[in-house]
Amino acid sequence: MSIIRDHATATSLWQVWQTVVEACPDMIALHDPHATPPVNLTYRDTITQMTQFGAGLRALGLQVGDKVALIADNSPRWLIADQGILAIGAANATRSSQAERQELLYILEHSESVALVVENLSTLQKLQPELDHLPVRVVVLLSDEEPPTGVQNFQQLLAIGKDRDLGRPQITRETLATLIYTSGTGGKPKGVMLTHGNLLYQVQAARTVLQLGMGDRVLSILPTWHSYERSFEYFIFSLGCTQIYTNLRSIKKDLKDHAPHYMVAVPRLWESIYEGIQKQFREQPVGKQKLVAVLIRNSEDYIRARRIWQGLDLLNLSPSAGQRFRAGLTMLWRWPLHRLGDLLVYKKVRAAMGGQMRYVVSGGGSIAEHLEDFYELANIPILGGYGLTETSPITHVRRPHRNIRNADGQPLPRTETRIVDPETRQEVPVGKQGLVLIRGPQVMKGYYNNPEATSKVIDSQGWFDSGDLGYVTPWQDLVIVGRAKDTIVLSNGENIEPQPIEDACLRSPFIDQVVLVGQDQKQLGALIYPNLGALEAAGHLPPEATPALLAQALATEAVRSLFREELNREVKNRPGYSVNDRIGGFEFLLEPLNIADGTMTQTFKIRRNAVFQKHGDLIAKIYLE
């Protein structure tokens, strides 16, 4: 149970840290088991290093209002640098050290940064020689490498800041805290200006969703410089939790070893964990596979009936008394077998995730229906949410008591939602789809040095244009149906939102990734990266197949017929199916979409334009006939 008071009166993030360290100085704040040596920092240790870092920057001449480029990745030192910068009234411009060189140089120049805090020596060298021509007068390495002349490493900066103070910077809720540069799909990235007030609002509002306690363990995997992970981290630290750092290579082991209570991630990660579990199912003897399939089908019927009985079925939020009665009977009938499934199967799934997970929070995209079903029947509640970098980021989130699957939750306190016609900008009735507008304390200050772009997304009344399409229920639940700019317009004029159809396709065990295409065509098409493990288990692919063997297998009529059947079944079974949703042609990708080739963002979102550009030849092939 937390004894840390609310931070409603705080005017800076630094005041939050001061409050927490008073309440739990000896609690572990940061644990990085993958560092060499492993890192364990208490709240007292953490704020001491933050103070020394900020004081060191101040001693080197940084002042209130200065911009500091923070180019680094997940680690305790990232957080120490971040809060040290903010504590002296400066603001940081953040990005991953893995980002493209030209993008990093653009951020350095555009943000008018006078200091650079960088991951390591190799990242610093990556920015040369152009860095010498920018107005950067202070450079700090987050590593302990021997720095070049005029550069400080992490330990050297802490030594400079030891026994010095942070000054008394006048920080208010309107003070700029950070510039987060949107990756975008074209053109130059824009610097989203988030204030201390924007971020403090997230810290306070999140308490209306989850009640975490001192010492609760939270596993961290998303980019810490991104607004989603960052705001959640500020929230958990405000309550005295322990953050444990993991990565894609280690996450399965870390889930078991550290038994976290909470975790935030994007749908792609939940899909990856789900697929790992499905792979284990496929490796079982045939008889056991059949038993597991029967248990899961029974449990899916059970949880869907339970949603109706509880009034939490998105397609039937106001069930009649008769519908609730029939749902209750289904629950009674399905309960014994569902309980058996829990004892034989789902309990092991929870154990694979550490056995103590209370909630996982998902954002950054819609969650496919089959993932919602699976995690619910396994009793691992997913709280889906919605937001953008420009809204720091969370605007809506599902509550434990109103966890409506396939929806995006109710608004946070003091957050307003309007759904308008994209053309006329007139408000549409409740339940009707339109463009989502947001107004609230979390909306950004604007785009840095770009008033024209700011005026395009924030009107004179403070409404932010999200660019997303959705609707609200009578109970203010927001349901996002797609991205306005992602809409595919067929040659017959029909507008198709690709995301829900792609989510339906992902229910197939044979499909790992899918991207719909079809702009100005007669029908939809799809680019598919297959699930190699499922193909191998079905006898369509030899073990550890080479790219040549994979291409050969995917060209066979048997495999193409299999995928045609999978696409037809899953698309037709989705709620609201229309004949225009049918996928005509498709082609296979021989390599998965990934961050390295630019087809996915670092939060695992698909960059559609990048996919279309890279695979234009395959898309053309779909429509050759």
C-alpha cells in the first residue's frame, strides 16, 4: 500500500522525486540485470545521481531554458540524465542512438541544443564532423569510456556536480520539459513540445486507473525516450515502484525471473508472447493439442458470454434481461471445462509471465481480437488505451471495472472528446464514426518553431486533431477504427479501414505480419509474412529452411490455397464484415518487417508508406491480372 501523497500541487517533475525519496529512500528504484555489472539503485541513490548530473551540467554553464539533446537508449543512466536536465530548468530533445545519422543531426540543429548527452563514444563519432559546426558547447557520454578532449563521461560529470547544487530554477507547469520528435512518414520530423504540466497531468491522472504500491515490480522494454513509456515510468516512480529493464532477447527469461506485477507494451509484443505460447502448444503430442484446442474454444465461449452478462460486450453494451439470462446459463454450462482449462493450461501461461502479473497496459495501436480473447481467458487482464505523442500521450484508457475489449477506454479526468465529420467538422451523433478531436491538460504546447504545423492540428478553442477515425459509446468509451490517412479508397469509392481487417487476419496461426493494400484498385490485396513455425509444423516447410527453400514452398499451390482459405475465413468471421473487405490477391514477404529496414518504428508500428515504397514491385504483382 502506498503512503505517497498525491502530486496535484507539484509544479515540476523534480518535486515528485523529492516527495518519493522522503517516503521510500531505501526502496530499489532501478534494477538493470543486463548491465555489466548489474545495476541496483535505491531512490536515495537515484536522486543523488540525478542531482549530481544536473549540478554538473549547471557548473559547465547550462542555464534555465537551454536545450539538451539526449541521444541514448534504455538504461538507468538515461533516466538520471533526463531528470538531471529537467531539474535545472533545461529541456531535453530525445531520440534513440539507433536512429538515422541525418535524423539525429537534424534534431540537434532544429532543437537549438547547446549540449549533447550521448549514449557512447561510437554514437558521438557517428555525428561527426557536422557536430563541430553546431552551437553545442557541452558534450557528455553516458558511458565510462575515456572521452576526447573537452568531453565528459558519466562519472566525470557526476564528480563535477558533487557537492554543488541545482540552483533555484523557476519551473512552472508551463515550463518546457522535453521535445519529442515524431518519426512521421515523410518530410522532416516535428518537435512535440511537452511541458512539466503535461507530464505531471499523466502522473496524476494515471492514479484514477491503477493503484500501484511501493515496491511493486514493473518490467520496462519500450523506448524510454518515447512519450508512452516515459509517462508511465514517471507515474510508477511517483509511487515508489521498482523498474526492471529488459530487452527483446531477454524478456521471456526476465518475466519468469523477476515476476513483474505490471508492464506496458505495444500489441506487437503481446502478439510475440502469444505466438511463443502457441509454438509450445504445436510442439505437444497430437492428442494434447486437440485437448488444448477444445479447452480454448470452450473458454472463448465462456468469456464472451461473461462479457454479455457483465454488460462489457462492445457489440451489445445494453443486453436485455433475456440476453443476460442466456449468457448466465452459458457461463454455468461452460464453467467446469473453463476451470479445467485453467488448471491444465492457463495457469502455465501465467507462470510463463512470472505468475504475479496483475495488469498489462497496451497502447500504440489496436489489439487484435484473438489476443484480447486469449489473454482474458488466461486471466491476464490487458488495459488498452489511446493517445499520441502530441497528447503526452494518454487520453483514454480502459479501467479494471470497465475493461471493454476491442475498445480504447474512457477519457482521463478533464479530457474532452469530440467526434466530427472529417469534411464539414460538424459534430456527429454518439455511435457514429468520425474524426477524433481531443482537448485536455495533456495536449502539447505545440510543435517547436513550427507555428504553421501547430495551427493545423490545434484550433483556436484548443481542440487537437488526432488524425484518427473512431466513435464514442453513450458511456464515453472511445473506439478507434483506423487512421484517416491510412484509409484505403477502392475504385468503387468505398472507404476501407485496414487495421481491423489486418487484426482479423492475424488470428490465423499461419500469418505473422500482414499489410493491406489496394488504393484506387477494385479490391483489397495483402502483403503477408508467414509464420514459419506454423508452416513447418503443418509439413509445408522443412526445418531451418533457407530463403530459397522458403520462396519455393510459398510458391506451391498447396501453400497459396492454404493462405487463401485462412484469409477468407478470418475476414468473413470478423464483426461487421462487408463484401468490400474481401482480400483478392496477395504476395509473400520473404523477410519480416522490422526496425532496421525502416518498415517499423521503434515502438513496432508498421510504417505503411515505407512498406509501400520498399515492396512496390510485389504490390504491382498483386494487381497484374
